[in-house]
Amino acid sequence: MVTPDASVLASVARSSHDIIGLERLGIAIVGGGLETSKSLGEQLMAHDEVADVRPEFWMFAIQGPPWQDSASTTWGIEATRAAGTGHDGNGIKVAVLDTGIDRSHPDFNHSAMITETFVEGETVDDVQGHGTHCAGTICGRPSSANVPRYGVAPGVILHVGKVLNNHGAGREGDIIAGMIWAMERGCEIISMSLGRGTMPNEPFDPLYESIAQDALDQGILIVAAAGNDSDRRWNYVAPVGAPANSPSIMAVAAIGADGGVASFSCGAVGTGQVDISAPGVGIFSAFAGVQTYKKLMGTSMACPHVAGLAALHAASAPQLRGQALWDHLVQNAVGLGGIPRDIGAGLAVI
């Protein structure tokens, strides 16, 4: 972009076949390739009448809170920019370790699905609804009649490990078995919307840390819900729960559509820390049984947003695996004005 006087503008116009003249303002926008523009810029700067020469920049719509659901997308998809990418997570293996999945739900018919149950005496079928909701946020069908897009990465290869029983509780042995299964299946991302509360300054469990370190070494990212034990209405912030408090597991906090941390979301109190945040209040997704869809809240809803976003990033570049994928998510997070104790690096986006 140049700001010369009228005589110089005329000179440029005669030497260029691709020019938009803004003579009234003394501005000319000159087309052409990078080398052409560089050469022309050098010529123009030789004129005393030229005040400035610079590249022309692209501008983008600035979209921030408050977000809201629309007929086409949920506010979570809008906030994380998941709909604006050319990738859908195609080919990336993502495991969701939870209460199973409603395999009859129509919004999972579009993708491949591998399932396994680790709960004795129960099939992988989800009767509780939590696992179906989390899986939906990761990869629910991109669009259907009268239903907004709510799945972040609809192209992933979904691996469902039932590690929580039909009441929504699970033994550690079953959860660890599910983690090992997902790793052995070659899942690049493991999503765990589960955990237990911890005490301030309670050390992380070396068992989970050992598994998570091994996962990162293998190019696998584990993300987990930070926990819902806080009550900020009374200025109480609970520490990040286990296993999310393990340093090598990405702990995900929840934010609301106003961009603020959710009142229930656990924070960095003592040893555990929040690494990143994602939408976790009023989250529309698939649900088990006749209800089909439901809005839920919790860091459990934030965690699969990050898992889906990780899949989108991983699909965009084969080198984004394990620790590199972790670093990329953190570096691209958007600050929301909150403190790191509550939201970590900020809002996860694509």
C-alpha cells in the first residue's frame, strides 16, 4: 500500500495492469506477486513524494464472548472456531473413556467406531448418557435436519472404551486398562472426562504420570477433565482432580458462553495445574436413549472439546503428535482475561 501524490499514482498506474486507484486519498493498492510488489515498492520509495510503502494485510472478523447457540452451530463450535477449518480430523484415532456409547444413535453412523468394555458384566452400551454426550462433542455428525453442528471433529476414528459403569462410576483398574487399550490401539488422543477430587497439595499419582509420560513418548496426548468441585460463588476454588493433576496429562477447565471460568471448574491449588480451557456450560450434544440430545455442563463437557480440537490440529500436520501437539494447543490458546490458575493458557481453538 502506498501513499504518493497524484503524479506518482499516475506513473504507477501506467506501469501496472492490476491497480485499484484511490486518488482522492492519495493511496494506491498495487497487485502482482511478491517479487513484483517488492521491486515496485523499492522504486516507489525512491520518490520523495511517497510517504510509505507496505504490504496489504488480510483482516478477519473478531469473534469473542458472549457466544450463543445458533441454528447452524453450538456456541462451543463457534468459540473454538472448529467450523472454520478445512480439516475434520479424518484418520485420527481418538479414544473416549467413559460410560460407553449409544451405538444406535443416528449421529454416529457417519464414522468408523471401535468399542470395548472394561466393566465386568456390562456391555459397551451407554445407559447413563455421559459417554454418548462426550463422544458427540468429539465427533457427532456435522449436520442434520434441525440440529446444529456440535461435533468438533466428525472425521475421526472413534474408539470407545467403557470404563465407567451404568451408574457413572468406575474402578481405577478398569480405567487404567482402558488407557492401555487405547494406547495399544494407536489412538493419537485419549479423552477422559472422569476423575476424583483431591486435597490441596495432594501429590499426583505416579502411576498415572508414568502412563501419561509413556503416552507422550509414543506420540499420544491424554486430556482429562479438571474437575467440578469449586464454588466460586463463595470464593472457593478446589484443586485439580486426579488423574488430571498429573503433569503429563492435559487438565481442561470449563468456561461459560460469557468467556468466564465456570463457577464449578477446579483450579490450580497446590500441586495440580490447569493447562487449558474449553466450553463447558450449556453444552448441546448427543445423548443416550429416547432423548437423543441434551445440554449438560461440567469440565467433562470441556474435555472432549479439547480432544476434538487436538484431532483437527493433528490432522493438519503429521508432526503434531504427543508433546508437540500439547505445545501447539497451548501456544494457540486464546487468552480470555482470566488468571492461569483458572483457565491455564486460555481457550483452546483451532
